Amino acid sequence: MARRVIKNRLDDLAIFGGRPAFAERLHVGKPNIGDRQRLWERITGALDRHWLTNNGPYVQEFEHKLSQLLRAKHCVAVCNATIGLGIAMRATELSGEVIVPSFTFVATAHALLWHGITPIFCDIDPATHNIDPKRIEALITPRTSGIVGVHVWGRSCDISALTEIADDHGLTLIFDAAHAFGASYQGRMIGNFGRAEVFSFHATKFFNTSEGGAIVTNDDALAAKIRLMTNFGFAGYDRVVSIGTNGKMGELSAAMGLTSLESLDSFVTVNKSNYECYEEELRRVPGINMVRYDHQEKCNYQYVVIELDEELLHVSRNQLKEVLWAENVLVRRYFHPGCHRMEPYRSSSAYRELQLPETERLTERVLSLPTGMGVGREDIAQISAVIRLVVSQGREVHRRLSDTHAGDA
Ligand code: T4K
């Protein structure tokens, strides 16, 4: 546990010459790791079997356990969510234009473009940070084949509204559920909505297989197609029946997944307790609002996100980020600046003029704070104390950082 570095004055801040609050960097995405002994045993098992990939016993067991947990019919483990999204898009025959939020990790948009599909970026609802269903119909054209909803921060999209729009217009609906493993919507686990949902088990996710993901669906024919596509289209030795890629999860990742599953509850418990601790520490700070979770639903609490009101704070989000980085607290500006402001989209004539006011506003206001098993109450108290100090003297911090141009980027 870190020893508290008391900071009362602005000169105590590392950015102004003080000692950093943390001797080592505190990351947003420090991986949670389950029981190492069980992990080594499983890895040894795979090595002893000399069976490392291609639908091995761990992958099969992992898929079975995921299906049970999500109460979904089919689960195909994949090497990462980006490939998983591409496979789900191809298997559901998305083509032409697909409506997707810009406020997401760039993988969502890239997966579409990679498959020759044009992402049509839709603005978000500022209250939920998710795609705004009210803005979708205006974007539908004869070329539109589907909608990709993203459950940002693990908070589900307005699935009912999206389903209704998709049904009314004959569109395919799939979900990027990269953030939403272990979350529910109206009491039903995420993984059961749209034609398919795709989870990420990347190292930075609260539940990880180092690299990995899963495509989940209740559609038997689609599941069979996805399984083939994940394995080059092989339907048996030497028999290729469709186009496919290599999207397989290997045995070592599945060993990690099985081990992480055994600690899933404790990961969520720690995330929730960290979340509540930040909430307590930052509750009375004017201009800082925490992204809230619906406690009636199952939540994984893996993202602790604050939304900053610059007018109240007098200091910019980027300046606060610079202050915290100097303290070795590597907060992240997910998903700055929005996909439509990233290459190759922003230089393309199709997007150059595109304005998404809510997305653009939000990408200037949010910060993700470190959480997970590697972060304790004392760390959160220390981080929050720095934030409170900055906010209490926002104008002065702004002035001093403007002189040095820190936080301009
Ligand atoms: N859709 C959505 C909505 C997503 O958020 C993502 C991924 C995807 C699709 C695609 O899923 P995958 O294909 O990755 O399965 C990170 C992750 O790389 C990415 O998986 C994640 N979303 C995104 C939100 O966050 P970066 O650019 O922040 O990664 P990076 O490497 O900077 O890691 C974040 C922090 O974690 C760093 O400060 C260092 C720390 N870290 C990282 C790794 C890998 C560790 O401490 N240990 C580690 O092993 O994207």
C-alpha cells in the first residue's frame, strides 16, 4: 500500500516541483490476475497434453462456462474482440453502411471499415454516453444494413429502442459488448441481445485472458457460421466450406480465462468498493460528476469515469490530466477525440464536415481513473486529494499551466 504524500499547497503538486504522490505509475488498465497456482496448474496441463490451440479442452470448457454464466445458447471464444466484431459483422452479412457511435474505442469503427463497410457515426445521448436512438432514423439510407450498439463503460445501450428501430427498418443489430461482461439489461445478461454480442477479454479489461474475446448468440445457424469463420471455414480435416479467418482463442488464454472466472466475483467486489470509495471522496467536489451505474442491474464497475464541468472547475480536463500524470496517476481520456476525429476517418471527404456535438463535447470532459485489484482505498484517497486540491484552486492552476502550455494537447 502506498504511503500517503500530504499535499496542501499547489507547490506540493509534482507538476509544480513537488514529490509525485506515487513512486510507481498507477495505470487504468493494470490487469487483474486470478489464482496463480491454479493458472500454473492449468498451463502445465496444456503443456503436458501438447495441445495448445484449435478448439482444445480448455477453450471448450471456457465456452461452456461462459454460456452458462450468460445464460446464452452459444459462445465462441476468439483471439480478441476486434477480430470477433469483424467475424460477427461478416457472419450477419453487414454491408454498405452501418450506424455506429463515434464515442467508442476505435476498434468498433475499424472492424467495419476493415470489412469494406462504411461506418455512419451517430451522436450519443449525453446522459448515458451511449448511441442516441432518437438520432438513428435520420441516418438510415437505402445502403444501411445494420446498427452496431456499444455498451460504453459496461452500461447497456437502450436495447429496446435499438431493437425496435432495427425491426422497423429491417436492419441487423449487433452489439460491441467489449466493456459489458457480467452486466445485465432488464435483468437479462448482456450477451443475449441483438443477433450477436461481442466481449473483449483484453488484459486491460477487469476479466481478461491476456488477449481474447467471445462472440455470443442465441441463433443456432449464426453460431455455426461464426464457428466456421473463426477457423478458416474448416468443417473437418481438409474440408473448407466457407470463407474464414483465424480468430481462434488458444489454450493458454483459455487457461487464464478459466482461472479468472473463479475470481470473477472478487474482481467485481473490488471494482464496486473502489467505485464507492471514489464516489465518497469526490461527492462534494463541484464540477466533477461520476458516471453512475444502475445498481438494480448487474454491473462490473470496471470503469470509474468522471465528467468534468470546466466552467465550474476553471481548470481544463487536459490540465487535470497533466497534473495527475505528473503524480504518476495515468488517467485516460477515453475516447478522445472520437472516432470521426481520428484517421482515416477525419481526412476522408465522407467525414470531414461531420459534426457530432454531444460526442465532441463529451470527449473533452471525461477522464477514466485507475481501479481494479491493484488499486486500494489509500490510493483512491490520495488521487482524490490531488483532484480536490486542483479544484479548490482551479483558476490558479489554470493560470500556471497556461503559462507553461501544459495540458494543451
Ligand atoms: N470495442 C470497445 C468498446 C473497446 O473498448 C475495445 C477495446 C474493443 C472493442 C476491442 O477489444 P480488443 O480487440 O482489444 O479485445 C485499451 C485496450 O487495449 C483495449 O482493449 C480497450 N478496448 C481500450 C478501452 O483500452 P489502450 O490504448 O488504452 O491500451 P493501453 O495499452 O494503453 O493500456 C491501457 C493502460 O493499461 C496503460 O496505461 C498500461 C496498462 N496496461 C496495459 C497492458 C496491456 C498494463 O498495466 N498491463 C498490460 O498488460 O486501449
